[in-house]
Amino acid sequence: MRPERVIDAALEATVVGGFSSIGYAVRSRLNDWDHDLDLTGQRILLTGGTSGIGLAAAREMTAAGAKVVITGRDESRLRSAATKIAAAGPRPITLAADSADLEAVAGMFQRATDSHGGLDVLVNNAGALTHTYTRTPQGFEQTYAVHVLAPFLLTRLSIPVVGTSGKVITVSSGGMYTQKLDPAAVEMNAADYDGVNSYAKAKRAQVVLNEAWARHYPRGPMFAAMHPGWADTPGVQDSLPGFRRLTAPILRTAEQGADTMVWLAASEVDSGRFWLDRRARSTVRLPWTRYSDAAVEDLFEQVQAQTDPYVP
């Protein structure tokens, strides 16, 4: 085995080494990464682009030549983000939409594709870890709606638009490694709701649905899920302050967390894989979190039925 692969595997095995800024710093030097990625003319819809790794990715994609549409819930934050992104290239189109509202998500997608006359890359990035149980306008638990239903709906809508040469990228989290797949329990109820567990369950669902999409569409588009490692973002600061205090010295920058997302948008890779630091990773670390193809298909059918009413 090549020395860089041995070092990469050792970092991955330690978790802290692999997920932290240490892993990014070592891997980016070992593999001599190309930082001059080319996205010239690519039309990209990136949800949740007002802060953190979403904002960093949108800025890098713009600098690489992409035509970017970003979404967010707050108009003022969208304007602020657009100004920051415009420093790297053309000002992005901004669309206000709440990812918890599936009707709003469907309408936003139509406006996004109309704005550029089509779409080449969809990046499902919007998300949040919330500690309070909340129901959406359509009656779903909010974390489940934002992280599972909305990305699934956007993916459904994007497939005929991006075509077989397009790309669908979903931003997950390393937290998903702690959760097994149970289709009936991905959406938590009010009685047993826990924000951290709900978030991790939804992130596990994103990863397995990414695999399912690739099986359902073997000729394309390319489907990829990734996680950013441990990055110092507003979401971490607000939702996991204790974790941030403990790990502050080794947290990644937003730009480091966004790197694989941007690289995937500019690269041709095997569909259905899960990525960190530009390398495909295992989706299972703990034996009891292994899952079957049948369970994945059960979840796929469940989410497909739940999003059916919002597909034009």
C-alpha cells in the first residue's frame, strides 16, 4: 500500500485525526490536491448558502466559474451572503425559501431553474440541528423534513433537469455513524424527540438514500454524499457549544469543510459513494449500524410516497 494511503487510513481510524483540521492539513499535502478547480459555466443550486460551509462553497464555486443560486430563509442574510460571494465573481441569484416547507421547496426549485434556464449541479446543503420538537406546515417533524424530505424532493425534481451528465451532492455529517437505519424511526415523535439523535438519524438517511438513488439511476446523474469533518460554523456554535469548546483548537475552517463539496461538483467520480477529504469512505464504522438493501429500499419508498404530493 502506498505510504499516503497508510497515513490516510490511520487518520480515518482515529476519528479525531480524520475529522479535524489535522486530517485536512495532512491529506491535502500528501495528495497534492488541485485547488484550481474548473466549474466554468456550470449552473449550481446550493441550498443553505448564507453561512458556514454553504457560504464557503458558494464562494469557491463562483471563483471557479460557476453560476450559483443560493437559498436561505432570511432575506437580509441572503443579501449579505451574496455580497460576500460576489467578491469572488458574479453575484449569485438568491432565493428565499424555508426548507421545512415542501411546497415552498418545490416553488423555489422552479424559480432556480428558470433563473439560469436549467441546472447542472444540485447541492443539498441546507440543514440545522434543533433541540425543540417542531412540526412543519405539512405536519412532518422539522429535522426529518429539512434533512430527508426536502433533499429527496429536490433530487426528484432535479433528475430530469440535470440529465445523465449532471450531479446531485448531499452534505451529510460524520454524526450519522452513530445511528443504525430504521425507516420507521427516522422521523422522531414528540415523546422521544432528541435533537442530536434526530439530526444523526436524518444524516444516516441521507447517506443511504444517496446509495439508493445511484442504484435507481445507474446511467446518471452522479449522486454523491459527503461530510465536512468537524468545522467551526455558526451551526456548531449555536447547537453544540459544549462540543465546540472542547474541540475549538482542531476544528476546520468553513473553507476546509467545504472543500470536498466543491471538488465533487468539479469532478467525475463513482456514483453512490460517501466522501470526506476527496476520498470515498465507508458508511459503517460500528457493527451494529450495518443495514440491508431491503431497509434502504423501504426508506426510499416511504420518502417517495411522502414527497409525491409536491412533485408537479
